[in-house]
Amino acid sequence: MEGSREVLSGAPARWWHALPDGRIQCDLCPRDCKLHDGQRAACFVRANQGGQMILTTYGRSSGFCIDPIEKKPLNHFYPGSSVLSFGTAGCNLACKFCQNWDISKSREMDTLMDQASPQAIAQAAKRHGAQSVAFTYNDPVIFAEYAMDTADACHALGIKTVAVTAGFMHLGPAREFYAKMDAANIDLKAFTDEFYFKLCGGHLQPVLDLIAMVHHETNCWIELTTLLIPGENDSDGEIRQLADWCFKELGPDVPLHFSAFHPDFKLLDKPPTPPSTLQRARRIALDAGLRYVYTGNVHDRAGDSTYCPGCGKAVIERDWYEILSYSLDDTGHCKHCGTSIAGRFGHFTQAFGARRIPIRIATM
């Protein structure tokens, strides 16, 4: 936690309480940061200002882009649609392999970011034809109030909402947060607490508890992603344990994505993940009973595509973020045999494609 006495600006935050010694405690995530006046929490964006918790990044973004929904990655949530993506700054984990470390570890972005109200974001999504808005790039857990207000504005205009998150959040706030999300991709970074503690500065069990809660207690569609790092979380045994937990706790229909690591931030001594590791992990998870298992960050048409659990035919053929063929009806049933594919589907005409379009949004 930072000991700065700077004058902070922002919006009132939720999920905190006063302590007898004059500090306040943040109740949003398992870090339970205890803050003196002027101090920031470990995430850097939640702070004690005069005995009140504020969110310093409310209304501020590190940038806005229109992306394919497959980039989140979400393969069973309105495939081929476009999504307006944005994030803020900071993070409540400390992953040594962070792929967005320039955003998540920023200490200077409070005054450097684009600004937009929740209503302006929703209107921009509508204007650009995006079917959903994604809270991504850094973890929306730490800007939950901003994300939830934006979700309300989006839903008022018929726009859906997506959270891309590591899921390190207390269950009480999480129930409120995910009640406003239509879909989420949640990182299940590994299946050992040692990995979470050593490489992320967190713990495994709170993430497992949150994933189970979202799946069983909310209407939010979820998909999981595991970034496989050579020598850290890519053994057959650990992958099998992870897949077995998913099958037993979530059932066979929650999609699981295995993504390739590339050296970044503080983990530069590990080699990139070979495609063969992703393919091996995919086979293990399929053998465990999971129906929808994908490979990511590599060109692998077999691992990118969705197969019907009924007839085995490819119902969505993909190459990375490109959809090559689509064989589902508007309700998500296989056109070959009529089997229902798990997910959220609608009328499909033409895929948005692999484009990434930066946009600007009017200031607040």
C-alpha cells in the first residue's frame, strides 16, 4: 500500500468499513487492505480520502476499442459479434507474467486516461453497432462501481455486458457484480495455491469459490481461461486436476480455453508455450469429459473450432479470431443433427472478423 498524502479525486466507493483505530478496510477482495487517510490499496485505485473509500479511476479509461468477442476469449457468447472493450488502471493481483502490465501496473494513469461516463460508453457501443461492452485489459473487480454503473446504462439501451477477470473477489460484492454481467471470461490461472501465491500474490480457493458461485447462482454465462506457462502449471497431473474440478463442479458445458504464454513483464526466463502443450492440455480436458475445450494465442483450427457433442461435426470453424463457417440456427442448435450447443446465441449473418478498431468517446 502507498503512503502518499496526495489529494485524491474520484467517486465514492462501496464495500468498505471503518476500523476502531481510524483506518478503513476495503471489503471488495481477499486482500482486505487496511488504509490510513491518504493511503491507496494494493490495487492502487481504491483509496482512503478523509475516512471515506473512493475509486480514483471512476469515469477514466486506458482507451476504447471495438474488438471481436472471440478475443475476450468468448466462443459461446454471440459468436462473430463485436464488443466495445475498455479498462482503467491497476490490479489487485501481482502476476509476474502479466500480459497487460503497462496498464495493470500503471502508477500514472489517473490523470492520463480517456474519460467517459457510463452513459457515453453505452451510447458509443450502440452507435458503433457493438452487441456488448467488455470490462477488460485490467481487472474490472477493482473498478466494480464504474463497471456496474456502465452495465446499467448498457442494459437500458439493449447492450450486453462482459467481464474479463481473474475472479479474485469476495463473494458478497461478487454476487452484486455478476448479477449485472451477461458473460464473463474468468482466469483460472493454475490449480495449485503455490502458483497463485508465488507468481500472482494471491490464492486459489477464493477464485474457485467465485467461479462456482457465478455458475450456480447467477445467469452470467462463463468461460474459463488458463494461460499455460512451461514448467509452472503445464504438467499432465495439474491439467487433469483442473479439468476434473471443472467437470465435477461446473459440468461438461463450461468452455475452457488453454492459452499460450509469451515471456513478458517479470517472467522473461520462460520460453513461449509450444502449440503441442496446448494440444496436449486440450486432449486431457476432453478426456475428462469437457465438451468445449479450446487453444488460444496460436493458429490451431482444430483447437479454435466448436464441435457438436451430438454428431461431432464442426458447427463453428475458426482460425484465431476469424469465423470460417457457421452451422448453428438462431437458438444455438446444430444444423446437422439438432443438438443444442451450450451458450448464448442469436441470428448470425456475418462475423465482425479479427479487426481491432480504436475509438474515442466524448468526455464526461
